[in-house]
Amino acid sequence: MGAVVILLGHAIGIEFSADSARPLIVLMLLVGLLWRLLARSPASTEQRLAVCTAGLLLLITAAAVALPTQYVIQGLNRARPWQDPALIRADLAIGIDLREVLRWTMSRPMLMLALETAYRSFVTQTFVPVLCAYCGLISVPAMRTYVWHFVVCLWITILTLWAVPVASPQVWWGYDPPLHVQSAMAGQLELIRSGRPAQFGFRELEGLVAFPSFHTIGALAVTVSCWRVRILGPVLIGVNALLIAATVLMGIHYAVDILAAVLVYAVVTYWWPSPFMARAGVLPVAR
């Protein structure tokens, strides 16, 4: 899959530097080797470790392929207009003017700090369910269900980016959000859509803002998988409530991106359940 994405990018003038991807490739190979070694053992504990390692490998691989795929899709969409005006009208229809919301947020420094901290926790959080399964805090089927939903929703989001190309609020209106996580995104999108040859190192790739919000989907998936775990569950609920709020309050996503994300996650979990869901559950936590 990754090779197909890179070849397609090359065909439309988008190159990806392999040098910066070497550490990621080495990590993937090491994790895969660890999984193979653990999977040979018949012991139940080591089998759990093997399956958890496989889940970790799948998350890393999905993210590694999804990042360049977003750039290739933007290249394929370069002749199509962005759909931001439609999303802005949808926001206004439900009474939300994102620029007014952002001005309100920027007048509250302590709230901004809390929102930024929660938003930046997203990447770390994606591995929390796997870590919980390693430690026996949730069952292996629950972890596999989380990984299944995460990957399926990720690729639905990627395909929706092709169907509904968006620039994101900060690129459309030309402002820098308080959270400077998309600092290079505007320049990258401008280069891609200009039709000029573009080359990106893997370390330069960013998660492009899309419709729906994948931060919201991921936060929901992590929370649902671990909400019963003592102490951790309530913490995740609080942090991810802030994370989802941050996507709008800090001007990163349109409000309808959040509503669409909730809908996508609900549809996937209900209509496209994991084959492991029937056996998924949470193990009791030792006192």
C-alpha cells in the first residue's frame, strides 16, 4: 500500500524523501521481529504480548502510510475547489462563527493552555489502549477492537478528504491558530496545489486538517476502549473532552467537522463492528 502511494505521488509530481523515513522503517521492522518471536510461544501471557505488539505494529504502519497518502490526495485534488465555504455556511446555520469563537478563546490564556495540552496529547494517547492491554487492564479483544475501529475510521477520513477537499480554517482565512501544530501546512498545500514539483521528507509530513476531524474520532476511540479502567478512564474522559473542544475553540476545525467525526465513529462501531467485539471487555483491575 505504501509503495502504491509513493508511486502515485511520483506520477503527479510529489516526491517523498526516504532518508527521513529510515528510523520509522527500522522501528517497524524491530516491532515486527518482536511480534514474530513472541508469537511462537504457547504461554498465554506471551501470546497476549504478541497480539498487543501486532496491534502496535498495525497502528504505526497505518499512520506511516496515511501521512503521505493525504499529500497525494491533495495533489489529485489540485484542480478541484476547496469546500470550505459549504462548511462555513453549515457552521453558521448552527450558530457558530469560528473566528468569533477563536477570539473568545484567545482572551482566556489559562483555557488556551489547557486546550493546547489536551490537543497535543493525541499522538501519545493512540497507544494507551495497547499499553493497557499489555498490562492486563483491558482485554486483548478490546484492544483489537480499538485498533480495528481506529484503522477503519482513519481510512474513511482519508477517502473523505478526496471526496470533500478542504483547506482548513487557518489556511482558508489565513491566520495562525494559537496552537502552532500546522505551522508548515499552508505552505505545503500551496506548493501541492500550484502544480509545481514538490518534495517532502517524512519528518516534514503533518496530519492535514480534514473533514471529518480525525482527532475527534481518535479521542472517542481511546476513551471508549479504556473508560472503565480505574483512574485512567475518568482522566481520559476529561482530557478528551478538552481535546475535542480544542479542535473548534482554537480554530483548527470547523464545528461540522466534529459532528461528522462523531457520526463516522458511531456508524463504524455500529454498522462495521470489529470481528473481536463480541469477546471484547475490560478485565478487573487489581486493588
